[in-house]
Amino acid sequence: MTAEERAKKIKVLIFDVDGVLTDGQIFVIPGPDGKGIESKGFAAHDGLGISLGRLGGLRIGIITKRNSQTVAIRARDLKLEFVYQGQAHKMEAAKDILAKTGYSLDEMAYVGDDIIDLPVMRACGLSIATANARQQVKDAAHYITPNAGGQGAGRDAIDFILSAQGSLERVIEAYLDYENPAAGVADVGVGNM
């Protein structure tokens, strides 16, 4: 089956975070209490892509090994339906998402960049690697994004899926229609997190 054929079946899209929705760098700033304050950069293109994906009917979330207040804030701003942090064995979280949605593994897409993502990528219907992914991850992927993590790879994945489903242009027009109430519901937050 081609990547496009696989993408046509996708109902749930799950992202790793570090190296996928970020460029993988983690900045730690010393706080006054002696603990570190974590900082990461996220791409605005990915945020708008998540709005498009939701408007296109995708259910979207993240599974990440790290626990991060920065990620929790960004996930809340993006209105992500599924947020799993502290997941050393990501397949367990993927199975929980499928149990909650009633969808099958064939209807799930996963975007990853490192070997911790391989169990889900090997099992799901559409596995996507970012341009900056480790070679083992690229080898397991059905599709590799043109852009690196933190530089629009998430948007690449969404555009690929919606294009394969034949809905990307319709979804873009629906998003741009300021009178469309569904666009407002699908849209991400406005900052001031």
C-alpha cells in the first residue's frame, strides 16, 4: 500500500514532541529556587496545521517521554484532544487512545523522529518521520516530511494526510471563511498562555 493510500484511512494523528513539534533543543534556565525552567520553541505553521487537521475531521494529540510544563501549556493552547506525557513505552498510550476513540491502528498516524517512536510507527497505519529523524526512523516510515521538526514538519504531516483524503483545499477555504463557526471551534488558542 502506498503512503497516500494509507493516509486516506487516517482518523487520529499523534505527534511526538521533541524533534517533531520542536527542533529537539531543550533550553534550561536556572530559576531562583535552584530548579531549572524549561523552554522550547514551537512552529506557528504546526499550530495552524493542527487547526486545519481538526477542521478536516482529524483527532489530534501527542505522546512524549518527557514531562514538561512547557509542553502542557502548548498542548492546552493547541486544544489537543490527547496529551500523554511521561510515556517511556508509547504503544501503551497509543492503545489507550484507540480504546477511547474506537478506531483501529490502521486509522492512526504517528509522527516521530527517534527510536523511542519505533514501536508505534511499526504498528500504526501511517508512520511519518521528520526530515531530521534518525535513519532507523526514516527506514520505518511510510512518509518523510520535507521540513524538520520545529520547522513545519507537523504541518507537512497534516497537509499530506488531508491532501490524500482530498480535503486540504476545502479545509483551507473553510478555515478562511470568517463566518464559518466550525473554523472558530477548530482554531488554536491566541497565546497569553
